[in-house]
Amino acid sequence: MAIVEKVIGAPPQQVFDVLADGWTYSDWVVGTTHMRDVDDAWPAVGAQLHHRAGPWPFSIQDASTVLACEPPHRLVLRAGLWPAGEAVVSFTLEPVDGAAATRVRMAEDFAAGPLRLARNALGHLVLRQRNRETLRRLADIVTRQKADR
């Protein structure tokens, strides 16, 4: 499992608000290139983000499904990338600095399909690098929105 953490200078609810806006995922999730649709119930359990991932013309259309949602502390997704497989991704938000900031923990593991062959040290290293950049982008969006308020 690949796990990364980042402290973002905003309270958990503000960070969760970005997670709850499915239309922003292509702005901060590395590899997601286009949001095709977001279920109205997002981020309720069972709701889906319909996305495109990877570079054109090799991009894959699939969906990510909410497995667990506990606002503003936790969101767990099953990210589809078929025919490559799927991954389970969890975001855990913990208040720090008297809730003026949030420690975001992102954990990802390949769960099904050929991607499971990458459940090794090299695969997890690649995921950690990708997810560090994902959390940097998430932090940029959260802090930009904080500045706009």
C-alpha cells in the first residue's frame, strides 16, 4: 500500500469541501484528465465520478465509486481504470494546530485486475510519488479557495 501525508493550512471541512466537489478531480488527481460526469449524490456511498484517465489517444474511460464517506474526516473510493484494473484510495483528514490546519493522509492500493501485478516496492514507489503530487495540487486548490474567501 502506498501512503502519503501532507499538512494543508485550512480546516478539515474546507479540505473536505474540495473532495466533495467531484468536478475538480481532474484539477488535482494526477492522471485524471477529464471529468465526464459526477453523480448528483456525490460523495454519498455508491455515488460515482465518471472520468477519463491517461494521455490521449490511450486514455481510459471509467468511473470511481464512493465506498465510505464520513464528512469531514474520511472518503474512500474504488477508482476504476479498466481494463487495467482498479485501486482503492482513501483520504483521511485530521485537524492539527487547533483545527487551523489539516493532516491529509492518502492511502492507495491496487485492488483488482492486471494492476495487482504492480503490488510491489517499485509499484508503491511510483504511487507514492504520484500521490505526493496529487496532495500538493489538492493543497494548492484548498489554499487558493481560502484566499478567495
